[in-house]
Amino acid sequence: MGKTLQVAADRAYDQSKTVLPAEVARGVYMRNAPSLRALKLMHLMISTAGGRMAQDVRHEMR
């Protein structure tokens, strides 16, 4: 965990960088995961809706 703490300290003031503690990170495997096409569509829909995604309105995409 020492290397992660050093990297986090180096990047503490850089908002464009993120740090993943690889020493303690673990993978999660999904059963029946959505396809890459479905994940891309979900990402497009969320980015198009933006802040309105939680509102009870009709959303349209063209």
C-alpha cells in the first residue's frame, strides 16, 4: 500500500488524475453481463440526459 500512498500524495492536487489502490483492489465478475453494445448505448443515454436523468419526463434521442 506504500506505493499507492506515494502516488496519491503526488497527484493530490491534480484533478485530472485518479488513483486506484491496486494493492487492495479486487475484481468483481458479473453473471449475464450486458454486451459492449448495450453498455455503449447506456453511456450515450446517460450522457444525453445529463442532470435530467432522474426527472420523471420523457427523454428523446435523435
